[in-house]
Amino acid sequence: QPNAMGGREVGALANLLASHFELKNSDHRQTVANFWQAPTSISGKDGVKATQCADAILEGQIKAIWIMATNPVVSLPEADKFAMALKQCPLVIVSDCSKDSDTLDFAHVALPAQGWSEKSGTVTNSERRISRQRRLVTPFADAKPDWWIVSQVAQKMGFVGFDYTHDYQVFAEHARLSGEKNGGEKNTDSRSFNISHLANISQNEYDNLAPFQWGQPHYFGLQKQDPHTTIGTTYTDTQKLHFVTVTP
């Protein structure tokens, strides 16, 4: 299964943009579009959630699907329905580290992904702590990192900006985006997710990166303790804590 917390940080939800930019916020959409020099505007409409994919395929809304880091015909609710939908989908691409994945039975294109011990990158746990995931073993045969596979496909499709050669470049870009229009010394218009302190990280610094908790904005020094307690910022529209009364 994928790194759920880290996935949210990079926009891997149907209703959230990367770096916790809000999909429904037009200013946020424009900021993300400008950062990546998007050729078209970003839609403010929610995408299809994982549990909605089967119906969307059966209704013809989805005609191509790329599945990575998960085995949905086993793990999703109504897995049999999802399997039936994949049988009818015109194009199914599956990235997986195991040739025995049940979802591969429905793939028109199978791509050799790396397993957790073969990967290099970062993972985020539920206390917002980002840790380096360092490769333990040499990748098997032609197994490739997910970021490399996506980049190669994007380049073949004619897109620019995917010429990464190392995962630290992806992380540094991710850190830069987190600081876009994300407050300042007065912490106005701030988003809690901010790791812009690491936007200019070198490969050596990335290789030796110690675990840390976000946020880590560029306008403060690196906080070794939980920055939400050391910096003292409250990420609400009023910059104050919101208390909700509950009647038993």
C-alpha cells in the first residue's frame, strides 16, 4: 500500500493539490499552475476517488487508468466490481513490484516498479515526520522508481520539466512549491504544510537528511522539535485556535 500521509502532501487525492493547496480555491489553483507553468488552467472540479473508479469505468467516464503502489482488486471495497470494471476498461496500466499481483491480471501494460527496500525517497508518518527512505538492496532486474517511470512516460508524451536524474531533485522541487505564497514573517495566508527551508537542499544534504516534522518554512531556522509548538503559529483563517463546544 502507498504512503498515505506523504501521498496527500504531493497531491495524490482527488480533491487536493500538491503541498496542501486547496482544489476549490482559485488562487491556490493559479499558484500551482504558475509554479509548473501549466499550459492550461487547473480544473476546480473534484477528481474521481478510488472507491468511485469502478462506476466511472463502467459508465465510460474513465477510459484509461494507471494503477501504482496498490492492489485494488484485493484491497478496495467491492473488489469484485472493480475487477469487472478493469475487464471493460480500454487501457489498464499497472506498476507493480510483484509479478503475482492480482491487479496485473487485468493489465494491458505492466511496468516493473521497485519494492520498498529497493526505493530511495521519503516517507511521512502520521505525526508529520518526514524520513529518508534509503535503498537497502540493489533493485531487481529492470525495476525502476515510480518517479523515473512517470518522468519517462511524460517525456515520451512531449511534456517538459520531467528531466529528473535523481530523487533529491524531485524532493527539492516539492519543497519549493510548499513555500509558494505561504506566509512570511507575519504568517499571513499560511498553510501548515511548509518545508521550504529545504528548497535548496543539495544531493549530499538529502542523502544525509535526518527525520524532521513539518512545517519548516524558509523564514525560520530548522526546528528540531515539533514546529507547531516551537513556532506557535495557528493555521486557521483568524490565526487563532478554534474551539468547538460539544453537548453530551
